[in-house]
Amino acid sequence: MQELDGKHIVLGLTGGIACYKSAELCRLLVKAGATVQVVMTEAATQFITPVTMQALSGRPVYGSQWDVREPNNMPHINLSREADAIVLAPASADFIARLVQGRSDELLSLLCLARPAERVPLLIAPAMNREMWVHPATQRNLRQVDADGARVLGVGNGWQACGETGDGRMLEPAQLFEEIVAEFQPKVLAGEHVVVTAGPTFEALDPIRGITNHSSGKMGFAIARAAREAGAEVTLIAGPVHLPTPRGVQRLDVTSARQMLEATLGATQRASVFVATAAVADWRPASHSEHKIKKDGSGQPPVLHFVENDDILLTVAQGARAKAGELFCVGFAAESENLVEHAKAKRARKGIPLLVGNIGPLTFGQDHNSLLLVDADGVRELPRAPKLMLARELAAEIAARLPSGRQR
Ligand code: CTP
């Protein structure tokens, strides 16, 4: 089962140098199981040839509303009715202005106007020079297409083909792919604000060394991504990890357990769900040496003293908002044996409605995992699968447990 199996995407290209990235986007969509029908404006064909896009999509490209290949000669109706989504990448400033006006004198704008809006989402990936991007006319047009029901995916920042640097670059193919996949996920957490802690913490001994663990943060990042795909606003509080931030997720980077506690207490003030996946260090050095701890020549190792870190999950779960049922808390347990007993005991000890157990050595750094859900009704296993798949299942499980009325 691939991410986009059974999905049919109309990929519309308009005139812009970012067309070169659309070739890669097309490839990613096809690789993920989608069928892709490319439609190009005449301006787009100045930047990339229909031959390239046909070869990558495996289908002849459409470019004219008078295409005689369609028996009824209505490609705008046929193409927009078949689609599960229409993606405009790149969408030029001019094309966005044309959408605002409802223009329809060429095939791509015509099929956008003709799309059945209630079941075919229109995703727009703008691409233009930074001055064009910030121009009030462009910003006004973007607000209007958004109000008219399209989803504007945003732009990147950086070096532009014109030699200038700023906002207006088309998002990278992998980012657009992530947005398209997200569009198809059920919005089970719409209206919720989810806070996730992820990764290890690092407890410094001196400026050079410290205590940490092997947590990669992958499960927490997958949960943040899945929650955002499910329609939630997401704050991800990340310990020191080298993972890209999922699209649309607000990330707060922290190092120590104390910083993670402070960030979590702040973020959960207005959250409705808290998922604690971080492998928080239980102990921190009692004192932090300002300079590197040196060997003193005696052959004796230094004596280190530790103090216990606060339990972030426990602190949040005992807070007023969790007690009042306004904040649903989910804990994780990484064990090395007796998972069921430890997970049950940990759920009771932390006073939380849902605890997710896994075997630490089988998950740390891996892309796959299996999870054990422990709640008041008992124990249920989510069998081994990619972490993102498990995260999506967990998002649905959390949504199903939210107090009725809040569940969408
Ligand atoms: N946790 C936390 N703050 C801590 C320790 C743990 O928020 N200082 C959270 C973790 O994010 C996880 C859960 O508590 O959701 C369980 O963490 P784990 O390390 O498995 O359990 P501990 O409570 O530390 O218990 P033990 O060391 O006995 O296994």
C-alpha cells in the first residue's frame, strides 16, 4: 500500500522557471501510486517541454481546450471530474490573478473554474520574484483565492533565479508532496491544538560533555506530522535531533529537561492534547562546570552528583487543565521487557487516560515500530508498521477518545 494509491492528480503547470521542480514533483506522485494528468499553459511550455512531463507521468499532456482527443471535446469537464485534487505548481502571479477573475480562455484556468469545488480540492504552489510576491496586488489575490476555497501552500525563501534573495520561491517537490499527501488524510483532529515532546534531552556536565540517550525523535516527529495532517494546530517541542520540521508544525528546540518542561508548560496552556514521546533524562548533574572537567593526574575519576529531573508528563497530567478534562494526555513508555505490566503500571502512576508502550531497543532510530495502546478498557496492539502509519492510527485513536462534543 503506497501513500497515494488510487488517487488521480491533475498537475497544472503555469509559466515560471520553477517548472523544472514540477518534473520531480510529478515523479514523486507517480512513485507514491498516484496517476498524474499534466496540464500546461502555453507559458509553461517555454520552461519545460510537454515531452518531459509526458515521459514522467506516462500520459499525454493537455494544453488546449480544443483537444480533439476528448470524444465530447470538453477536456475541462472531463479532466476536472476525474481528479481527486488539482495542484497548480508552479502557479504564476498572472495565473493567480486569472483565477481571482474567474477567467477561462485557456484550458487550465477553465478546468479550475469548472472543478466541482466540494469534492476536488485546488492546491496552489505560487512561484515568483520576491517583489512580485510582496506586491499588494499579489497578496490581495492570494487572500481572494483562499476565500474562494483554494488552498495556498505558501512559498519558500532563498536565492531566486533572477539573482535576488527573498520570499517567493516555489516550495521544494518533497514539501509539496507532503502537503498533497496531507490533503487526503481524514481531518479527525480539526480544531484541536496538539503539543508533542520528542527526542532525547541533553544534560550538560561541562561545556564539552553531557548525558543523553539514543532517542532519534522519529516517532514524535511522525506524530506531529500526523496530527497536523489530521487538521490540528501542532506545537512540537524537540530535544537535540537532526530531523526536518514537518510542514505546518510550530517547532520549539530545547536541550535540557528543564527547558523542555518550561516550553511544555507554556505550550500546553492553550492545548487540548499533549503527547509525551520524549525520552527525558531522569537525572541531571547536580552542578554544571563552567569549564571542561580535566584529569587531575591522580588516576581517580571525578565524583559526579545527580539530581532528579521533574517528570514533565506527570506535572502536566496533574495540572488543572488535564484534571478538568480540557487537556487529554498521552504518555509513551519505552521498556526492554514485560511491556504490558510496565505499561499498565506506568499509566496508573502517571494518571493519564492513554499510554503507548513500545520496546525501546526495537524502536530507537528505526523507521518502523509496533505500539501497545493501554487505556482504561485494556490493551490493544498496533502491529509493526512505518512510524508515520502508526502515528496516523494513533491520531485516530486519540480523536476517538476525546470527550464527546470536542471530537470532530
Ligand atoms: N517523561 C517525562 N518527563 C520525565 C520522564 C518521562 O515527561 N522526566 C515521560 C516520557 O515522555 C514518556 C513517559 O513519561 O511519555 C514515560 O517515560 P519513561 O522514561 O519510559 O518512564 P519513566 O517515568 O522515566 O519510568 P522508568 O524510568 O521507571 O521506566
